[in-house]
Amino acid sequence: MPQYFIHPENIRDGRFSADKEESHHITRVARKRVGDEIEIFDGNGRRYLGIIDTAGVIVSGKLKGDLDSPVYKIRLVMCFAPVSRSSAEAIIEHCTEAGVAAFQPVLTSRTQFDWFESWPEKARRFEQIIISACKQCGRASFPELLKPQKLDDLLGSGGSAIIASGEAGRNFEAIAPGLQGASEVKVFIGPEGGFTRGEMEYAAEKSVKSFSLGKHTLRAETAALAASAIILDRLG
């Protein structure tokens, strides 16, 4: 069952009220009527079962109870180099579904797109994709969208960080023990052409380990999803 996003301020005193856009989706697209049960979420980590008692321009109703809202114990930050629009949107959509806690665009030597100036516009589009992805997958909280940063700055900021690289000679299981107990892990996905030798050497100086996602070369969006699923399954 798909779920619907209700702003937190519109969930109180045992009731909910959808905005016009979501109300249109509930009644016109999903064909829900008075008396129907729907699943709703607030984007902050809570999900509810609601019963519609008003189905007009604005849909509202009563809360019947809380729904399970499973979360991963580790905060996974997806640090990905800006890629084409379709690839970036795929990363945001599918990694939201996988359980990524935050998205961090990272500017590398081989990055073909500079998002520093265009980030406000990009972020608005990504926010829409995140909402849609959460509706589809039953997630209760929105991942965070972080402003673009340079690779060197992120690698030098400390904390647990790893790189998914086609040149790595070991899989994730080989480095997983060193990440046990970490509350947050940054995983870096490179641009087309990968990271430069200098970037990999600098990462090694900062004790950032790399791991392989398999024997074949993956597109950025495929690598991001694969890395997310592997890490969260192992550490989450």
C-alpha cells in the first residue's frame, strides 16, 4: 500500500489533514473515499494508519494508530560526484528507497558538472524525488540533502569514510570489521572515469579504505545503489 505525506503540523489531536496537492492524489488518483483507511507519514520518522472522514478539496480524517517505522542504526551518507540529471535523480530515488540517511554531492577532479551555483534549484527537484520515493517504499523520514563540498575537504573532515572503487582489490566484508560501532559512515562514489590517482593517495593518507563492488564497471547510479544496499545490510 502506498503512503501519503502529511506535514507534521497537520497531524495533531488524533487527526490529520492533507494539503491540496496530496488531497488531489488521494481522491483523484488513488480514488480513496470517506471510510477508507490510508497510510500516512510525517517525514520526521513517524507513520500512521488513518481513516478518511472528509474527502473534498482537502482530505482529512482520524488517526487509527501508529505504524511500524523501521530505521537503520547507522547513518549512511552517500557522497557522490555530480552526474547527469537522469543519473543524479536515479541516485536520489533509489538510495532513498535503500535507506541512505543523507546525500552529499562531492566535487572531484573529474567531475563534469559544477553544482555550487545551481544547488538551490537542484535541491528543490531532489526534494520532490525524495518525497515520492518515501511514499513508494514506506519510509517514515526524509534523508538530508547536504550542500556540495570539495572532495579534499570531506576526506579531511574526519569520521568513518570509505570509497567504492573498481580498482580496489577487496570486497566490503574485508573492511567491514573496522567500521563496527561507527554511528555514521560516508561512502564515496566517483565520477565517470573514477577518482584520480592523487585523490586515492590522499584518501589513503586519511586512512580512508576502498572496496570493490564486483568485477564489472558500474554506472554511478548502479554503484550508489549497490554500495548502499551492501553497507546497510552488513552494518544496519
